[in-house]
Amino acid sequence: MGTRSLTKVIDTWEDKSGKQQRKPITTMYRQFDGYLDGHGLELAEWLSQYTVVNGMRMDETRKVANGMDCLAAQMFAHFKKEAGNIYCMHPDAEDCWEEYLYEISEIDNEIFLTVYEMRYEKGATEIFHGTPEELLTKIELDYA
């Protein structure tokens, strides 16, 4: 039996009134190894390499995503290696028997991860919010 997880890439912006808006771009379903020191670790290691930009230069040497749409596409290219396990779901997908929910968002070109442990009888509990590097440190401390 697998540890299921959902990973949502979230687009964030301020509307004309200055209010923060959030909309999921895509949802990735993972059938196995969705726990924090499995998928969480892999996701944080991968995300820690990236910078989100708005427009690309020809001489760019960093690993970049040209916005969150680009990051979402690169996420699937990175994680999907064979049939099964990783699935592209509707952006609003939920209640897929997931035990963990990962949300990737961006503020001022910095990537943030929010992780929830899903307990259907009690609801979702936020267990982490911060940068991918901070999640790597948490996992190292908690699972060492």
C-alpha cells in the first residue's frame, strides 16, 4: 500500500485592490512514497535548485523557471519516469486519499512550500511552511 500525496503548483498575485489571490495551476498525484522524508525530500531537493524569473536572458546560467507555469511543466518532466505512480490531475483535485498535500508557491521570485498532513476525521494540519532549503533542514533534523 502506498503513501499517496498531492502536489499543487499555485499561482499567486495581487488583484487591483491589493488583495492576495491564489489559483492552482496543476496538481500532481503520487501513489507511493508521498511522506515527508520521501516525496517531500525529493521535492525540496529539486526545488532548491530553481529560481523563478519573469522573462529569460540568453546568458542565463542559473536553473530557472520562467514563471510558475514553467515550473509546473518542469516538475512533471522531472518526476515522471515511467507508467504509474505519478499522474497529472485537475488543478482543483482533492480527496484522492492523499496522506500529504504539498503546495508550491512563489512570492517575489522566491519559492515556498507548504506541507499538510491530511487527517480526514480532523482535517488538514499544516506541518511545514518555508523555503525548500528550510524543509531540507527540517527533514535532516527530524529524520537523522
